[in-house]
Amino acid sequence: QAPRPDAANKLPNNCPLTMHDLRFALRQLLKTPGFTAVAVLTLALGIGANTAIFSVVNTVLLRPLPYPEPGQLVQLGTEQAGRTSTHINSATFVEVKAQSQSLARIAAYSGGDMTLTGAGAAERIVSGAVTADFFPLLGVQPALGRNFTPEEDTPNSSKSVLLGHGLWQSRFGGDPDVLGRTITLNEQGHTVVGILPSHFQYPEPFQLWTPLALGETGGTFVIHGEGMMLLKAVARLKPGVTLEAARAELQPIAQRVLPNGPAATRGEGGEGGGREVGEGVLTLVGLHEQVVGEVKGPLLVLLGAVALVLLIACANVANLLLARAAARQRERAVRTAPGAGRWRVARQLLTESLLLSLAGGGLGLLLAFGGVRALGQWNDVSLRAMQGIGMDAWVLAFTLGVSVITGLAFGLAPAVQAWRTDVNAALKVESPGDTGRQRNRLRQLLVVSEVALALVLLIGAG
């Protein structure tokens, strides 16, 4: 008389995943807590590392800049003697602003330090000097007060200042009455006209902002002394104008305002050659591309590295599952003999793999939270573009997707092995050597893959 099928075998072979499959898989994993713990921790390290780095990639590379119509924002620069720079001189900025027809607005800024005195101990502040168009160009309105007026952005005008939200909180305790108050910067009085919103972030770590106050020829007489100065310039393209069209329009302007051109610059403007007399070619780059340029390469390298870590984890857990499947070969044969189909048994193994990967994904998500916080607090200059990184719905969806794909990846090997198992041979006391040799070859291949991937990571880290 044939043995009575167990409850799992009563279900049709083509039945979709059910709660019975999940309960049975959970019982099997709880029977071997050591194996389960090692597999979950291994997967948590791989998935957690991928989640942490993806959260940074999502924030820095994939998410657009937090300004209205960010695709229209560009940054001007120069190219000379094969070298590019993000700076232009103030005279060139004035001419481009007056002559360009492709740019809806153009603004300039420069950075430096100022000493804030009064209302406490003297403090060195990272400050930015901007033209009056800067914040309207970005679509930024102060949380309190107003932006700079064109009259304030002229030489010999009254001195005003916009406070960053962080400085307003730390130095003035978030007091709204600071508006209209005079504060002392570099021993000169400046009237506070506005407080920037807390969500405003710009790649430059400025704590307060003052008018740049350029003259009609680009000279500045208020902060930086008389004469031309080097600036950074951002612009907004007019609707419908492409980046290529704006670049083409700039070159005739560059020929008029930069008569020396690239050839003369190479001969006179090298290092140690004094003040540059020509800036060569004007360049135009998308602002997002300019912001992430320093960190894009390293982030992609890190993303590739953690992907290799996850592949090593998959190979490791697949090897563990193959060893565990070998010990359960007779169990599967007993289930198959009364009528359980091969797909039914293979599906049960895939269910166990998915449970392991989802548990590893949950633990990896907790590890990723710690990694993201550590990266967010890294105040290195090259990581300014990484400010504001965090976990969002896209990161959670990525973690879930990686967990499912990982479970299928490392669960495929034991499932295929179960599919190809010879039931009659497995029911015997001694299994044939061919099956064992095939299983050993697969496990050896996984071990070789782990060593190869680990060697690549080791060389890359070195």
C-alpha cells in the first residue's frame, strides 16, 4: 500500500504560493536556527550595503535639484589650454548678462569668510555674495522677510544680509524679531532683510548671504575691492531653448568680450603668468551635472562594489542551501513518490529561499539606516552634494526588489537540484555517485566564484 500523502502533497502541483507553503518553510527554517541565522546575517550585510549606497545614489544622482524647472538651470564656466574652470571674470559676466538672448536670467556669486560680532562671541561665518537675481532665478523665497532688491545690489548702497536658517537658529535662537536688526560683519553694520527656508540647500555651504554689488563694468567696490574678480555664474534657460543652442550663442559673445581667445591665453595665462588676459571659450553645463560631477564616479564605483558583495553573499548562501538540500534528499524523495510533483517540491525550496532573503532584507534595512546616517554626517568638502540623503519610498522599493531577486538567485541552485533528483536512487540507502559528483561540481563552482569576486573587491579596495 502506498504511503499516505502529507498535507503539502494534497495541493495541486500548479497551485500558486499559499499560506501552507509559507508555514511549512518557516517550520523548516526554525528547525535549524544556526543555519538560518548565518544565512540571514550574510544576506543582511549584502542587502544593507546595497540599500545604503542606493539611497545615496538616489538622492545625489537620480533625484532632480530641489528647484522649480531644474532642467533649465545651467552653470557658466571657461575652457582654456585644455583645462576647464567653473569661474568667469566679473566683466565677462556683465557682458553675457547684457547680450545673451538664450538665458532668461543669469546670476553670479562668490564665496568667502566674514566675522560676525555682537549678540555673543565673535564667530567666523562662511558667507556668499550674490547678485539680486540669484534667489529669484532658483525660485527661492525667504521664509521670513524678502530677497535683495536691485538697488541693494549696486556699489555704495546700504548693506543688507540674508541669514541661512541654520545660522538663524544657532546664533539668534530663531527669533523672528531679528528682521530689520543691524548685525556686524567685518566691523560693518548690515541690516537683516530675510531668513532663508530650512529646506533650501545649495552645494556651497554658505551660512549667510550679502549683495555682490558689481559695477557696470564688473568692478566691485563694496566687499572685494576695486577691479575685476572671479565669480561663479548660474543661469536659467528660456523655455524651449536647448543647452546646445545656448552654448552656440555664447561663443560669438565670447569672441567679442574675450578678444585674446584660447591661443593668446595659452601663451600668457599659464600658472605663474599673472592675471589672465583672456578666458578662451565659454562653457555651459547643466547645474545638476556640475553639482554631482565630483561624486558621480566614486558613487558608481561604490555601487558596483556593493553589488559584488551581494553576489558573494548569494553564492555563499546558495552553497549552504545545497549542503542542506543534500541532507534532505531522502525527505524530498519520500514526498515525491506518493505524487508531489517536481515543481511542487522545487517551489517549496524557493519559498524557503524567499523567506530567508526577506528576513535578510529587513535586517539589512536596519543596517542601512545606520550607514545612511553616517554618510549624511560626513562633512567632507567633496561630499557636499550628499547633503539631505535619507530613506524614501524608492529606497524601500529597491530593498524589497533586491530581496526578492536575491532570494530567487540563491534559491535557484537547490531548486534545480531538487528538480533533477532521481527519486528511486534517492530512496536507496546509498545514493549513486553521479548525483553527488554533479552536486559537488556546482558547489565547487560557487566557491570559485566567491573567491574570484572577493579577489576583485580586494584589488579594487587596495
